[in-house]
Amino acid sequence: MSHPLVNALLLLAAATYSAAAVAFLVHLTGRGQKRPYLRMGVWLLGAGAALHATQIVMSSLVLDLCPIKGIHFALSVVSVLACAAYVVMRRRYRIDAVGVIVAPLALTFLVGSAAAHADASAAGSLKSAVLPVHVLANLVGEALFVLAFAAAVGYLIADKQLKKKHVGGVVARLPPLDALDRAEHAFLLAGFPMLTVGIITGAFWAERVESGSAVDIARSLFGYATWALFAGVLLLRAGRGWRGKRAAYGTIAGFAFAVVVLVIYLVRSFGEPHA
Amino acid sequence: MIVVVGLSHRTAPVEVRERFAGEAGAPEVMLGKLRGRPELDEVMFLSTCNRVEVLARPKGNADADRARALKAVREVLAEHGSTSENDLKPVLYEKEGEEAVRHVYRVTSSLDSMVLGEPQILGQVKDAYDAAVAAGTLRSFLARCVHRAFSVAKRVRSETALGAGTVSISSVAVELSKRVFGDLNDGIVLLVGAGEMAEAAAKSLGKGAKEIRVCNRSFERAATLAQRFGGAAAPLTALEAELATADVVVTSTASPNFVVTRDLVKRVMKARRGRALLFVDIAVPRNVEPNVHGIDNVYVFDIDDLEQQVAVGLDARRAEATAAEKIVEQEVVQFLQWARGLDVQPAIVALRAKTRGILVAEAERSLQGRLKHLTEGDRAALMQMVDSATNKLLHAPTTRLRRAAGDGDGQTLAATLQELFELPTLHEVDEEPDEKTEKDEDDERAVQ
């Protein structure tokens, strides 16, 4: 991926994501009643996502690869989808300030995708209609889990501050606890069916293409564990009223497992030859 | 320049201030009286519960003009307060020029308010401004000063945290509910206890709530209070059921024992299926067992916590006041520079008139003589050239003169110009600003 325009777009997107993260951080720690840095952060995150999306399209054209194939693109697409979902949904759930978590995550995913090899070998051997469904469902689900994770982290920070009886400062600039809890649940609820589709199609696909190596087994196990954790969080919330802190910890654990799956893909890509 | 005469919580006790309330003090009435005074060129009347003051621009710039204007305002205020000028004088403050501009900016920015940083004062000054505009008592100078005051207040609000934080028990309770629930549009506020403190909290918290419910040992008192807020009442025996549906609970009973215990809340949280619950315990002794705060999704703030937040809010505002005062000082300097620029305006106008007059006269003489053959189009082009030459020729001196005026040397330079160019006596010209700057227009839009 040495095309200068693609590289320039990648750097620009990274810089914009970084600027968004800084703007959100300044908002959280800043003074004054108006919130110019929050708006700035939202705009920068949106702009970063647009640049990143353009970079993905350009990159896929240059490499002549479908952008849903391979971990290289997958991480990028998750990042863009998460940012886009944040920009669209932030007003509905009143979670603007969780951009402070979304922006660095988007940057991390972008850096991860840049580190991975642009390669479709993982899926190259399979010409199946199942593949796009599997990949897309996982990517959309992952993007929604990014937002659920961000809301969960925001919840835990706000909860900790309130339990310490700190009412001003950061907690005053984070969304209300209730809004964070609802947002986390909503994103989890929306992402879970996607993950389920991803798991089912993945199981079907694995039988045909996977080698049965330790890495493949670990990835599958972590995939199932992610699904089980999220299912548990949702079921316990519905059945036993597990909200707030417990649900937040469950969501964070589920997201951590999902990230492990991505990391396994990422590590595996390092061992594969360049396209 | 402007003068300010008035009284406030800093200079007059409430017995004096309350004499200025009522219909006789309505802005229209006061503006009518002030407009009738020949000593005043422009006036604005501001009346709040803690402040009554008149902003005015005297007719004329001499010291005697200012003294007459101050006396006129004092007389109107004394009449308004049904007292004599001498009796009123000890509680009045009088400010002139720079000090008056600073005062207007400080008042509008809430730096002179009883509760530092309170937001209402800006709206009250805007209302006073609108009333003065409607009564036709404002012209360019005072109007500009007040407009600048609005933008100063805006700067103070956005660049400092003077208005941030909470400075009363009720507002802390409201802030707490915002931290947990955002707004209470779908929320229920439960008052446990029906005393005065519960009523005060209900007034603040109840504004945005879906419903207010009152739970009290005496059902009659609960019903009376609930009726006042359009809510429902319940006896104290139904507390557990009430807690299961409430979102914010304000406790204020005189009970010597805990009314809300950890065991009770644990049972309630099961029934609530983990939904968050906020207790604002304003009772002494406390009504809510302190370890209830340790239960997941339950938050308890007692009177000490609330008072601590009030103290934090007040301290933070006092700390921010220094930064706000700096903004005020910067803006006062800018306004004074602009105002001093007006002193040299007559010299600029006279110089332009003379220069253009000479050039036009010479051009016309040529047009009647050697240039008689020129067409109408050529003549128009020639006159346009004259205007352009006037502008280019006078651009540098005009700019430098204004700059010098801002530095306080304007009068000297204006007198020199008058001497050098034999300009006519510099009568005061209408001090309309030449043109509104983009910043002014932005400020005006912002205060709409």
C-alpha cells in the first residue's frame, strides 16, 4: 500500500482522529459553560471518518481488493462505522462526550489496520455468498460494540465520581448516568444480532476453510466467548435487572474478548506474505 | 461620556430598595420622566430586586453638564422613591466616564450581583435595553455601550466558569438529578416529609418532573403539599412501594431514626430491577442510612454533601471573578478608545469637507473652462477621481488621528489640524459610529 494519495489520506485521517481526541479531552477538562470543544470534537471525528472512508475506497482501488476482505480493511471499516454511528446517534442518546473514548479507539483501529498487511488471503480461498454476510455482520456488530464499550467506560467514570460525591468537573461534562446506561444497552442490543449472524456464518465457513490450527481454534473460542458474554449481559439485564455498573463491566469484558479476536486476526496477518 | 446613578444591595438596605418596587417604578413610567429632563441626552432604566439604576448620557461634555445630569437623575429617583434627594444621596452610587462604563460591564456580567455569576441579570439588562429602545430614549452612544456590555457578558460566560457550578441547596439537588437522569421528563420526584424544606426542593426539582409524590407521617399534610404541586400523596407506611417507582427522593422528616435503611433500599432495588435511585437527604438528623450509598446504582447526598457543593461552587465562582474582571478591563479600554475616537470625529469631518471642497471646486472650474468638451460620462469619472483622491489622501491622517485619539492625544492633534488647515471651529458632530464593525454586528446578533 505505497500509493502516495492513500498514504496521505491515512495520515490525514489519523491526524484528524487525534485532533478530535484532543478536542474531547479539552472539553472534559476545560472551563466555561459553553462547549465549543465538544462540537469541534464531533466535527473532527466526523471529518476523520470521512477521510478514513475515502482512504479505504482509494486503497481498495489501488490494491484491487474488496474492502470487506482481510483484517487490514476490517479494522478500518469498524473504525469508520463506529464513528459514523456515533455522529448519527449521539444526539438521540445524548452521549456526545463519549467521543472522548470513541476517537482514540478509532485511531487505534486505524493504526492497527495500517500495521496489518493488505491481504485477502484469509478469505481468498473461498468464493461464497456467506463471506460478505459473515464479514459485514461482524463489522457492523463490532462497530456497535465500540460504542457500547465507550458508553460503558463513560458510565463507570461517572459512577465512580458520583460515588466519591464529586459532582463538578469531569462528571459534569459527561452524559448523565442514565443516558450512558441506556445507550450502552441499545448499542449492545443492536450489535448482538449482528454478532450472532457473524458467529453462525463463521461456524459454517470455518468447517470449509480453516486449518484447525491453534490460532484458528483460539480465535473461534474467543468469538464464542464474546457472544456468550454479551448474551449473558443482555439476559441478566432483562431477567435480573443487571444494569449500570454490572452491565458496564460485562460490556467491557465482552468488548475485550471481541478485540482479542481482532488481535488474533491481526497477528496472523503478520505471518502471511505481502499481497 | 455616560453617567450611572443608582442603588443596589451593596449600598441600600432592603427597606430602601423595596420603596422602588411597584408600578410607579415601571420602566415606561421612569423612562417617561427621565426623557422629560433636558439635561439628559440618552437614558436607560434598570430595575431588579437588588438594583435600581439609571444609565444616562448628559447633554454636553462639560463638567457642569455632567453635574446637571447627575442632579436630574437624582431628582427623578428621589421622586420615584417618594423621598428627598438629600435622604437618598447616602445610599446612591454615582459613576462617571470610565468608571461608569466599567460598572455597566460588571453589572451585566454578573460581577456585581448578590449571587456572583447568576444568569438572570443579563436578561434583565436586555429587558431594560428593549424598554429604552421602545421608549426612544437611546441613541448611538449609550446603545453601543450597552451592546458592548452584552458581548462582555457573553465573553465572561464563555471564557470563564463564573456562571458554572451550583450555589444553593436546591440547585445542587437539581444538578445531582441531572448527573444521574439528565432531565426528569419521565421521572418521579418523591418527597419524604412535607415540611418547608421539602416544599423548597420540590419547587426546583418539580419543574421538569413528570410527577411529584409526597409521603408523610401525617397524610393530610402530605395531601396538602401534593395538591400544591399537582401531585399525589401517600402515607409513610407506603414508603417501600413509593420508593420502587420514584427516581429522585428528597427526605426531610424530623425523625430521629433512619427512615430509609439499607435493607429497605436493597429490597426496593430488586423491585426496581436495578434502575438508578437518587436520594437527596436534607434532614438533620439524617433520614437515609449512609451505607445506602454503597448499593449499586443508588446515590445518597446528605445536607453536608450539598453544602460542600455549594461552597465549592461559590469558591469556584470567586476564583473565576479575577479572570472575568480582566475581560471587563480589556473591554473598557476598547470602548474608551472608540469613545475617544469620537472626539476627533469633527476634525476628520471638517478636514474631509475642506479637502474635497477644494478639489471639487478646482475640477468644476476646469470643467467650465478647458475641459468644457468632456462628455457627461467623463465628468462623472472625473468627480469619482476627486472622491478617490480625497479618500487616498486622507486615509493615513484619519487612521493616525483615530489611533492618537485612542491613546489620549486626539485633542492635541485635532487642534493642530485646525490650526494648520484653517478648519472651521470644531462643533460637535453627531457621534454615530462611522460604520459598524463586523464584531459589533456579531455581538448584536448574539444578544438577540
